[in-house]
Amino acid sequence: MTDTPSFSINVDQNQYLPLDGTEVHAIVSVTSSKGSSLTAGTAAEAAEVIIVDTSGSMMGNEIVAARRAARSAIDTLRDGVKFAIVAGTDRATMVYPRTTELATVTAATRQEAKDAVGQLDAYGGTAMGEWLNLAATLFQPVPDAIKHAILLTDGQNNEPASVLNQALERCSGLFVCDCRGVGVGWNVEELRKISSALLGEVEMIADPQDMEEDFRKLTSKAMGKAVADVALRLWTPQTASVQYVKQVAPTVEDLTERRSEPASAPQAGDYPTGSWGDESRDYHICISVPPGTPGREMRAGWVRLVVAGAEEQVLASGNILAEWTEDEERSTRIHPSVAHYTGQEELSNAIQEGLRARKAGDLETATHRLGRAVELAHSSGHEDMTTRLGGVVDVVDAASGTVRLKQQVSEQEEMMLDTASVRTARIGPARGTSA
């Protein structure tokens, strides 16, 4: 029996709308808590695939650091977990085991895998679609496991975009993948595309020496997951429609286009959230409703957290409400959580747009957008982002967003800001009430 987390949902919103109001906004906070640590006897079934870029550009310190990092990850895996190590060049090659299948972690296989990793060498090109396709093949025999992959690279994909897109379509929903870029030779948008499609995160490892600790943390986090394939299910009445569903903490991720419609729940859509351990995430939901009359009330949405399967399990639920009023003070009030995360979403967009404009030589747009980002980071207390923005602009006045673009900006500073742009500042401790 697994140590299954308990889940809770809290809905923050101002339910009051003016008589012509047609948009309902809500921040849905989801919290899971296992209550006790996972042990080898009670842990959920898990599978891990570690993909190490061994292309020619990894030669030298990077391949040496990658070997250490992979060994660290192997040491962090629990006994009994299914795992594999894959070397990525212009094709995907099994490092351990040698056959195209997952091994089971024991003292013997752990040592064998670490020995095999010690033989990794750098040569060839980069074909990330091939790497991901092999991971998908490895994960297919364990459909009920919590499936996680790490993809490490220092370069850019050499495949046609269509090949990577097809691989992502195949892998989406099958496993979660966290991406790591080492050095400055990789493309942030490319790795973000992979991690976003596979519900993971992308981070930059500026110094190869930090790779070992990063892999240890990533694997430890994966080993702490206890429930796989959780969906945020949103029911709306026939007169309403969903405008968007976005994760807004700890990172910004638009889930709107990933909706699937379960046969068991008419008028509802499922939005994938991946696997869960001890953690909290926030979602911004916007629903369009027809205008109402004074005093009219309705349930604009019914949110449930579900695990699909032969016996569908509802983990938690909450209501999104709407009530029309002639009271202007009530109807114009924006809930602090909605205001905060709307600003965090704008902050993320402003950084990415500003950096793209800077690269394109549009310095006026870059100054405007990065200045707006500084203003938003400052007003929301996002100190980490304020510091990172200081690497690309000189801040004249943070409160007003007055900045000057720095003449000389290292590629590392720019990539670190771009990578971090989707990370948000939480508005406060997560709240919740069980379903």
C-alpha cells in the first residue's frame, strides 16, 4: 500500500459581477501532503530515465561532470525503482541496461549502472526527438508508475522541427521530463518547449561542477512523488465557456489547449497536472458567463482533482461562483490573489518579450518591456527576479519601471533570466479545505 497524499482545494475570487459582467476569475490553490516520509515498503511504483547528452560538444569538463551527476542520480534512486541510463547523440543509445528495457534498482544494478556511466564519452550530434522516443519506449511497459525523465544537454537540436514535434506528441501525458541546459550553447526556448509539453521544468546549470548536486535534487524530488497522472477537472454549465486554465505557481504554464473531455463527466474538461508529492500549486481559471440580473447566483465552475483509471478517484473539489450585483464597490473589487497572479503572468511575458526585442535590435521595445518587468517584480516583492533583471538593465527607479539597457550583457546572464522568467512569487501560504 502506498503512502497516498491527502489533497485540498481552496478557491480565491471575488464572486460579485456588475450586471453586464461576463468574466469570472478565480485562483485555485491545490495542496497535497503525504503526512509521513515514503519508505521502500510503502512507496509508489516509480520509473526514472536519465538522458545524458554525449555529443561532441560535451567533451572535456562537461562529460566528466555529467558522469558524476548521473552517478549521483543513480545513488538517489530508491531500491525497487525501475530505471535506465540513455546516451544522446544523433541517436539514442542504451547505456544501462544494454537492452531496451528498464532495470530494477538493487545494490548490484546500482553499481553496474555507475560503472557503465563511467564509460560515457563525447562524440556525434544532437537529436533530442530520438532521445525522447527511446524514453517513451522504455516507459510504456510501466503505465501505472510515476514516470520521470531528466534530459541534460549543452547544445541545440540538429533534427528538423517536425521530428521533435512528433516525439513530443508521442511523449505528452506519458511521462514528466525536467530539462537541464549546461553552459551557454543551448537554446532556452527549445528546452522550454520540451519541458512545457512534458509538464517539467527547465533550468540552467552555468557551472558544470553544479551538475552533480542538481541531479541529486531532481532525483530526490522525483522519488518523493506519490500520485501519478492527476488532472484538474473543470465542469461548467451549458451557458458558460472556459476562457483559460493556467498554472501560475510555482511556475507559469498555460494548460488551456491541453484540455481533454472525459466520457464520464459531461460538460467537463480535464487539464493535466502530472504527478504529485508534498507540494502546493496555484491555477488561474477564467470562465465566460452570460450577464445576469441583480441578486442572481450561479455556480460558474466546479473544480475537482481526479486520478483517472478503472475506478476514477476524486481527490478534492471546490466551487467557482458568480453573483450579479448593482453594488459597484463589490463588483469592482479585484481579489488580491487574482491581482497578484495576473501581475506574475504579465511579468513572465514582459521578460520574454523584452529579451526577444533586445536580440532583434529593437532597443526601444526591449527597454519598455524590461522596465515593465522591473516594475512588476518590485511591486510583487519578487526579489529573485528583481536581482536577475539587474543583470540586463540598470534600474533607475524600480517603482516606476524606469531602466536603461546595459551595453554589455553576458550570454549567461541573459539565458539565466530567460530560464527563470516563468518562476513566480507566491502570494502567501497555501490554504485549503478537503473535499
